[in-house]
Amino acid sequence: MIGIVFNEEKKGAIELFDYISKWYQNKGKIVVTDIKELTEDCEFLVVLGGDGTILSTASLIQPKVIPILGINLGRLGFLTSVEKQNIDEYLEKSLDKNNYIIEERIMLDVEILNDGKVIYKDIALNDVVFSRNYLEGMLGFLVKVSEVEVDEFFADGYIISTPTGSTAYSLSAGGPILTPEMDVILLTPICPHTLYARPIVVNASEEIEAILTSVGRKSIVTVDGQRHYKLNNKSSVKINRSKIITKTIRFKDRVFFKVLGDKIGKRK
């Protein structure tokens, strides 16, 4: 069984969806196009879109753990497995498990609390961003790691990311690049008003808590760049490594650092 979903807003997605569906059917595969009908017997789920489509799909299929084979129809497509122009080559390769590796990527359980009571729960593959409202000034917030205070920061925000998310917003904010199989959590301040605030990498077994300390400031938490939650001056956010993981397919000829250089670096 092969699953296929697509982002209908992407140019050419419907035509490519039809092509891939027929291609796998001609190879004798059962093709399922409704996420709700997928089971863990599914060999993998083909996702047509960009990184945003991958992130939303990873959330939608939970708690089922089905390997994702992403085909890039977006701009960057760092999380995808295949570029559109190489589709025929990699469809053929996908039929033989010896051609690819299934990578396991950690996810983050997110709890948003007001007055100590949980009001929202979510799960993130990429990152959780604690940020100010567009018209507000800097935020003050206290960051704790497993109940131990790290410091109180004044900044535009704070990013808590997985290794997968280290090449996203955190990278733009000056965070390090982590390889996706690492079992760690990355903490990156956004434009901190201090000389000493630096990104921190902690073991994924640690609980991260960010507590808003700016009285009267409006702020939001954004999960994977897609889901937004408003905070007030009594809000806090707790983040833990989830028991749920995301599996992605990486073809053996697509090495992480080469893909990194091709996507966001300069390579001769």
C-alpha cells in the first residue's frame, strides 16, 4: 500500500498526483489518497508540496507512524526527499528498500498554560516560536530547563526547535545546524538585547519551560509556523520530547550535508 497526498495550491500538483497514482498502480501497488484510511501497513506516504505541506502532514497522520516521501513543489523543500525534475528516477528507486534509509525524527509535545492550567496542546516536528505581537516592544521571559532557571531574556522572541527545525527559523536567528537524527533540543533567542545570550543545545530528555514576564505585552506561540496561540502575562509554555516520532525517507545518494549545501549554501 502506498499513500499519496498533495497540496492543491501548488502549481502542477493535481497533474503530478494523477501521474504518480497511475505509476504506482501500474506497478501493482494499492494507492490510498485519504489520510484517514491509511494504516501502519502502508509502505510510505508520498507528499506533494513544500516543507509546509510536510509539516502539516506529519501532524495530521499522528499517532500513526508512516514514513514520508516528500516530493518538492515548493521553493526550498529541505524536508522533501525528491525534486520534481527527478521524479521518474526516484519513483523507480522507491520500489526497492535498499535504495533508501528511513530516518526517525523527534517531535515536541507542546503545552500552553494560563495560571498553571493547560489550555492548548499541540505537537511540533520543526519548532515552537515564542514571539511578540507585531506592534509590541521586546518581550521579557524566563527560560527554565528541567525546572532550573537558565536566565530571563529580553528579546523579540525565543525558538525551541528539534534538530529537524535547526535549518529553519533557528538558523536565520543564528542557531547551529544539527543533523536530523540527533536526540537534542535547540534553544535560540531572537534578537536578544544582551551581549551574552547564545543558542543552547540540551538533551531531548529535558523539559523546557518559557514563562512570559512582560506585564501588558501581547505575544503568541507559533507551532511549526502554522498554528498560532495567544498568550497573556500569566501564560507559560512547556515543551517535552514526544513519544511520537516522524519517519522520513532519505535516498542513499542524497547525503545530508550535500543537500544542505545545494539548498541553502553555496556550492561550486
